Amino acid sequence: MMGDIWMTLLGVLVTTLLAFVTGMFYMGASRKITARVQNRVGPPIYQNFLDLIKLQAKDTAIHHGWMQLLGPAFLMVSAVGSLMFIPVLNKGLFFENFTADGDIIFLLYLMVFGSLGMALGAGQTGNPNSAIGVTRGLTQMVGFEIPWVMAIVALILQYHTTNIAEILEAQHRSGVWSMFANPYAFIAALLAAFGMFRYSPFDIVGAPAELASGPVSENGGKFLGTMMSSHAVFAFVKLVLYVDLFMGGADNLVELVIKTFGLYLIPLTYGMVNPRYRTEQAVRYFYGWPTLFGIIAILYAVFY
Amino acid sequence: MNDKNSQKIVDVIKNFARKHSLFVLAYGTGCGAIEIPATMTSRYDAERFGIRGAATPRQADVLLITGYLSTKTLKRVIRTYEQMQDPKYVIGFGSCTINGGMYWDSYNTIKLLDMYLPVDIYINGCMPRPEAVIEGFIGLQKLIAAGKAEGAKKYKENLDWYRANQKKVIKNWVMPDYNW
Ligand code: SF4
């Protein structure tokens, strides 16, 4: 029994570390790739680690109240918490952590928890930019959650389970990734991912040029550092969840990196060639094609 | 390994990270601000040195004063500077921040920025080209790596002197206190 607990703790630690390092490198790679697209040299790929060390080495004498101090912690808790319910590799090759029945539905809640905590924290800073950023973020969330949830419901209907590990199993048994078994669900989820990753044209929350980085604007130093790390972990969480749900998971870490990075490139490259939407344009976008594909996906899952 | 040595190692690592990660708050006061976009974008690409823009003073490390400061702007600049978190640096950009430049006899601008804010490094020129700007940033990086960019400390230690200077030119001093 004691051994189990230590194993679990070790799993939590190793999984979080893996997610953190991979996420940070992906963010670094995204900066590098963006720079190359703009015909620049760009920062080194490990730039984000330097930024993080610097941010953590900064003094932080900002105090607007407890909720503001807790905001970044909420983000971190939500990111690491969601990570614990996602099988990183197939067949329990990696630490399994806490996968259980019904974890998809639980994840749907847990994944928005961080943003909500952050929203409360940003509200307490009293900075008008933060308040506008929060409203924009929540509006956008209402937009992309609809096709995203529809895609997940389609998968649940198709495989008759709410357990991620079982969805993985079913994909292996049939030999077809659900990306092909129900392509409409994949398209809906992918289009929703544009909003989830918040690259342009959906970077309406941060919007440095008009909102002074929105909810983050009063947070410097260690707060910003914590947010950056949680961002890295959360990016990994989302990518692995997509790979698990739609691309049959991964058998080893190399395959995982190839699949997740390929997936990551889609919102990134889409963002490079797009300017920023206005809030209502973003919402209208998600209520258009993505939702339509979501509906088709559910119908397809029910009748096919 | 005594404590002093380990502290030294930590300082070296911290200064290395600080040197290679400068978030810049470009306070576009004068005409020189037009060189900042050129410095940041494709042609001169300051991001390869880890220099990137910050959106708010809370996130920034470097305050870039690009040119002449009218006394009205000076008040906002002081407020901005005091909202920034330690360690923080100030770059005076263009002749106007050094000796008033072509505004040396203006009734409404300050002549020497260092009297009001602790400038770590100046970039001269009217206006400095992006090469000069990057040169100035690299000068700042060298100071940081050597642990000599201590403007913020100077400001804290000589706060009374700075405040007296600031209040001499800013007549209606209504400013909140910061607990920085
Ligand atoms: S130094 Fe020259 S370019 Fe710069 S603000 Fe002064 S007058 Fe303008």
C-alpha cells in the first residue's frame, strides 16, 4: 500500500515534469517558427526557460488581494490536475496516474477551472484591461466549448464509454483512429482547438496592442512566471488529450512528440497568416462551421 | 561549498537569465519611437537577443525613454517607472535625454533625464539607428552580466534627491505612493 502511494507520487512528478519541459520547448519552437516565417532569426529555442528564470528571479511587490495572488495558482492546479487524468502513453506504458471511468466529463469541467480562477484573480486587480480581457475570454470560451463538447459527445456515443483509456482501447481494437472513424468530430474539435490555443486570430484575450495583455496585465515577475509554466503544462495537456481521443494515442515518447507537435503546428500556422478577430467575429466563427460539424458528428455517431 | 560561493553561482545564473531576457516597455515619448518598430521587426530582429516588448510596466524589465520628455509626460513616466518590479533598468534614447538635444532651450521639456530617473545606459544620436539601439541594448546586457546595472538601487537610495528634482519641474504633484 505504501509503495503504491510512492509510485503514484513519482508518477505525478515525472508526468508533470515531462509536460512542463515539452510544453516549454513547444512554446520556444513556436517563437522560433514564427520568427522564421517573418524572415527573422528569432530567439533560441530555450528562450522560454531563460524568461522563466528571469521572471522567477524578479521581486514581486504587487498586492491587490488574495484572489489575485491565487489566480496563477488556479491555472497551475487546473493544468496539473487535468494532466493527472490523461493517459500519456498507450496500454499503461507510462505512469497511469488517476484515469478512471467518466474522466472525460470530469476533464471538461476541470479544464475550464483554471481560466475561471484566473478570471476572478484578474477581476480583483481592478485594472480595466483585465476586466475587458476576462469578458472576452469567457465569451470566446462560450464559443469554442460548444463544438468541442459536441465532438466529445459524438465520441462518447460512438464508443459507448466516458473513459479515455477505453476510447484508446476501442481505437486499437478496431484498428481505426477515431479521427477517421468519425472525421466530423475531429474537424469540429480541431476548429475548436484554434480557440483553445488562443493563437491569432483568436488571441483576443491577451491582445497586447489593444488590451495590454488583458487578464495578465497586473501580473509581473513570479506571477507571470507561474502563468507561463502552467501555460506550458496546459498546452501539453490539450495536445495529449487530442492525440488520445482522435489519433489513437502513442506507443512511445517519440511518437507522442511527433503527433503532438504536428497537431500543435495547425493552430500555430493558422495563426501566422491571420490578423486578430473581434470578439463577436470569433464567437460567430465558432457558431458557424465548427458547430455544424459538431452536429453532423453527433448524427453520424448515432445513425452510423 | 560555503554559502557565499553558492550565492555567487546563483547570482551568475540569475544575471545570465536577466541578460538574455529583457522585456522592454517602450515609452514612445519623442520622435525616436519610430525606430523601435524597425528594431523589433524582420530587418533588425531584436528578439534574437531575447529582447521583446512588454505590454505593461508590471511585466517589464527595461523602460525605454525614446526622446524628449515634456514635464507633463515626465509625471506619467515616473509613475510607470515606479510600477515596474525590481530589477529594472532605464535606457535613455536619443540626444534629447542626454542634454536636451534640439529642445535644449525649450520651456517645457527636461534636459537631463538622469536628474529624474536613474538611467543605466544612454544611446546617443538624433535619432539613433536600429544598429545603435541594439548596440545600446548589448551594452546594457554587459552591465547586467557584470552586475553593474544598479539604477534601481541608486534610485531607492537617493529617493529624496530624485523626488526633489521631480517636484521642482512637476508643479501639481498628485501621485499615489507605491510600495515597490
Ligand atoms: S533626440 Fe532627436 S529624434 Fe530623438 S526625440 Fe530628440 S529630437 Fe527627436
